[in-house]
Amino acid sequence: MIHNLSIVRTALPRINLRPIYTLTARWRSLRTLEDSSLHTFRDNAFIPSKPALLPKAHFIALPSIQKWFRTTQDGTGGVALNYSHLSKFGDAIVPLEFTRLSTASAANQYEDSFQRADVPLYIFLEWTKSASWETSERLYLAQASFANLPEALKVDLPTPEIVANSGIGDIYDTNIWMGIPPTYTPLHRDPNPNLFVQLAGHKIVRILPPEIGDKVFEQVQNALGRSGSAAFRGEDMMKGEEKRLLEDQLWNDTSVLDEAGEGGYEAHVGRGDGLFIPKGWWHSVKGVGDGITGSVNWWFR
């Protein structure tokens, strides 16, 4: 049962948008830093403002990875939520996004149905017990602010050294993400550097340099006859024609790649992996695979 979540349907004319760039190459793999030292991170990623992966499973020791998730007993090696631990915090209020998967298109496409509401965590926990990849109605615990979590959960997410010491030490916000794939975050850019860490499951992140992302977003807005902002997870970006056009540009046959060779990057992150996305770099994220996905990100400077 969904508390206070109504289905929003929007009927919009379908717009055919020609891609900005001719597809001339595949998305390039994002580089991985040679080591995880603060010096290497600052000199090769943070200061030059270049996206990069941290060495594989660098954050595997985060308490949240060990305490919030468990290995399933079905022999597949999959990951599920640790209900015995998280149910202690079932009354905590978290933001949930409700979407309905389309039955008329590919399995990872959404209908024009989207609603966001603040509800008790236990609603999400109960839903995940019976939900699967095939479930048509989806709940996504998206962008849950660290500041609103119970103190007993906050201690499971200590601030990484590269967040605390790379810049001036300011943390703009910390957010939690949990869901059952396919999950989706549309193309957007952040006003601060972003450290993204995968706690469970797998996600694919596609990243564009600022100048290319600007052109993509501007063209989509022009096609829609408006000049919207790139506000993170705005309702228009999560449903309707804007969502479809943004997704086409990044994930479908109209993938954006510059003919001159300066195109996009792709990163695959799994349990304990970390990804740095600089301020102003555009990116879109998809949760893939089976079981639960869990992520945390720090916006800092």
C-alpha cells in the first residue's frame, strides 16, 4: 500500500529530436586512479576537475555496506536489504519516488507516472520484500538527506578522507539511494564536486564534459519550446517528454559523441566502488542487475 502517493499522468505530443553529434565511437571507459591516496586524488581528479574512478572496492570497509545489506541465501551471491537491522528505523521519514513501468516499451522505460512523497522507511522495506525486476509499480528511495537520518544510521557512513581534506572541507549534502533495478537518474549537473559510492548492487554512470552536456540539455529544452533549468531530479526531468528526450540522448541509439573525438565516458560501479564527478560535469545513472542497489554521494568542496 502506498501512503499519499498518487499516480501523475501527462499526455504530451511526441517530439522527434535529431542527436547533436553523429555516433562515431563507443562511450569510453572512465580512467581509474593508480592509487587511493589523498595526494593522487587531489592532483589527478579534484584540482584539475576531471572525473575518475577510485581503485576497485576502495570503500568496501564502510560500515553501511556490512550492516545495511546481506548476501541472499539462494546461491546466486545476490544482495538484499538487512531487514533485521533496518527495521529498527522503520519510523524514520524518507523521500520515496513512485513510478510505473511501461508495458508498451522496453523494460527500463517509464510511463508518464511520477510522484514523490516523504513517508516512513518501513513502507519501502515492506515493498522490497516482494518486489522484483518485473514489478510494474516501483518505489525508489532517492536523495534521502543524511541530515534527516537517525543518528544510529549516520555513524555507518563516516566521511571519507578525500571528501574532508581535498578542498576546504565543506560538505554541501550527503544523500542515500536505494532501489530495485531498473532505477534511473536523468541527465543533470551538480553545483558542487560529487563523490559517488556504491554500497550494494551495480550502476552504470554516463558522463559528459560541461560544454557537451550544456548543448544536449539546451537542445532538449529548445525542442520542448522552453528554457528549463538543470535542477536535480525536478519533476519534469522524471516523467514525460523531457525525460524521454534526455534518455534518448544518453542511453538509446542517439547517444551523444563528438565527431572531433571528445565524447562521453562510462563507468560501471559495484559494491565498494567510488566515482568522482567534478562540478559542472553532466551525468545520468542507471541501476542494473538483480537484487537491491544502494548508493551514497557526498557533495563537497
